Amino acid sequence: MNSTTSFKLNPLNKIIGLSIVLSMGFLLVVLAGIYGNWFPIIIGIVFAFAHIPIIVSNVLSEGYGDYDFNFDTTSSNSPNAAKEVGLFLSAFLLISALSLPVLLHHSRILTTTAMVLTIIGGGLIYGTVYTFSSFFRDEEEEELEDIGGGVI
């Protein structure tokens, strides 16, 4: 393999790159807070925790399959309900975090620069958290697919 190909495929390089993007997002949010207000930091925290309900609901819905002895898949709606609630809460937090800087700018609490820095930084934070979670979820699925394959 080529040295550049192995560099791109190394999972540690992906994690380091995502950490750099996450730190840039937090830097933009903190720089937005320098303009005389601490609301951008709260909005950055909301962006950071916006994906947590999806992660929790996925764990809860997958957990029901291990302990539920009901073999009829049409009668049990609790995993679907848990996923729907998680998606709703995550979407609520994300839309709130996106619209709050605009609302605070319209109320003349945030400057235009602080609003733009908060939205861009929050987008970087949410994108990084989403990518981290999908990166580890895909890695676990790949490990499960290879178990027992071709062993004779």
C-alpha cells in the first residue's frame, strides 16, 4: 500500500482530525463570547449535547431486543417510540441552538459577528459529535460482521 493511502485509512488520524475541528468550533464559540456576552457559550453547550438524545434512544431501543421475550415484532412499539422521542428531542435542541443566536441578534443582545461565529462554531461542534458517534457505530458494525466468517 501507498504511504498516503495508509495515512488516510488510519482511524487515529480521523479521530485527531475530528478533535481539531471540534476545538476550532469551541474556539469560535468562545470568541463569540468575547463580544461582551456569555450567551454564545451556552448555545455552544446546547450544540454539543444536541445529539445525545439520539445516542440514548438508540441504546434503549437496541437494549429492548436483548431482554424482550416477545417474538411478535408487530406488537411491541416501544423501541420505535424511544427512537422517535430521541429524534424529536435532538431536532428540538438543534433547531433551538440554531435559532437562538438569530433571536438574540434581533433583540440586539448579540452583535452580527457574535451571531455568525456562534452559528458556525456550533455547526462545527454538532457535526463533529455526529461524526464521532457515526464513526464508532460503523466500527462496531464492521467488527460484528467479521465474526465467524470463513472459519472452517
